[in-house]
Amino acid sequence: MPVSLSSIKPTKHASPPRILLHGPEKVGKSTFFSQSDNPIFIRTEDGLSGIDTSAFPVAQTYEDVISALTVLARQDHDYKNAILDSADWLERLIHEKVCRDDNVKTIELAAGGYGKGYGVALNLWRDILRALDYLNKTKQMGVGVICHSIVIPFNDPEHEPYDRYEMKLHQPKKVTGARDLLMEWADIIGFASSKIYVNKKKGTDIVRGVASGETNKLNLVGTPAFVAGNRYSLPAQINLNWKEFYDAMIASSRIEAK
């Protein structure tokens, strides 16, 4: 398409944010998005028990996810936020499709082996992100992607290795994986956490984590313990509550107040 000065458009309020939210099990990630304006969940796992919201049936295949995204793109509806729950379960469906299409038992054997199947899987991930971008930019929908986190050793090139939370997605050592792809795509990477106190029993070496009972938090700036970040000058931490998040977005002057 030819480029001209007439094609220049302002970007400040171009579309709602694309949010990638990760954290440990049962910390409130799905609940957070269920508090958004008229959300619709695209489920790859059955994790909405006890949450009052709208959702497609749990996807059994990659094609089911594409079908749900296509319905939202092509049909008229009143949904304002599309939530993919969750990315790590979707990755299983993607890997199953790669194996099914190539008639192999494991993704390591797909596309001729030597890990080439993961490259095929990344192309399917890109199709998912393009579909989410269409909802975001053309249908003006907010987009959320939920991912579970696990604790793994992290080899910091400048410090001694330490443990940190990482998204439960395939991440090869030398090339881009699904985790990197999602992180580059997202406008906001949030880490959902709960406050834990460490209690050491007197006279022993037994150390236990004790829940604080405080409100769970949404971390929007990264630390050595987890990945987070945003393009909107948001505070480092707020309560894991959609209203507080939306108020913070308004305060950052990046979205219009409704």
C-alpha cells in the first residue's frame, strides 16, 4: 500500500490494551478479567468454576479456538473484552495439531525432527495473535491472555543463578519461543501475586510460608523474581482488581474515561 502524509494517524488512543497476565495457580487471574466490561472467555481449560461470566465451550482442538475467534470477528455482538484462558493449555492444543498434521507422536519428530516442529507451532501462535489483533484494532475489543507460571532457576549473566517465576510455555535456548512471542506482542505484562510471610519454627530448621490474608496484587513492573512491564507508565503494583487497573490506565492518560 502506498504511504502518504494522509495515512498518518494518532496512536495514543488507537485501541484498548493487549494484556498478558501470568501468575501461580488460583491467585485470581480469571477473576480479574471477569471484572472487565462485558468479557467473553475463549477457554482452553475449565477454570471458571464459581466465576459469573460469559464463555465459549472449552476448546478441545486448536481449530475450536480459531472458530471462537472467527465468530467474534465476523458476527455482531456486544462483548468488549476477549480473554484467552489459558496460553499454556492452548500451547498443548497447538502442539497436538502440529503432530496430527504431520502424523507423528511427538512435536520433536514433526517437520523432519530436530525441534523444527516448534517453528511450525510458532506460526500457529502467530495466527492466534493476528486474530486477537483484529479484535483489538478492528472491533475495538480489549484483549487478555492468561498464562500460568512456574518457578525455575534463572541464569543471570551478571549475577549468581536464582529462582524466578516464568510463564509455563516452551522456551528454547537459542531461538524465540512462544513466551518471547507473547511478551513482544503484549502492551502490558502483568504478574499476579499473593503476599507470603516466611515463618521459621523455633529451635528447628523448618521454614514455612504463611499466607498474609492481604489482597492479591497486580505487578506491572518487573523484578528479578518475575517478568512484568507496560507501555503506559503504570504504577509498579496495584491491587488485583479491574477497577483499580482501569483507574490507573485513566490516570496514565492513555485511555479515555467512560
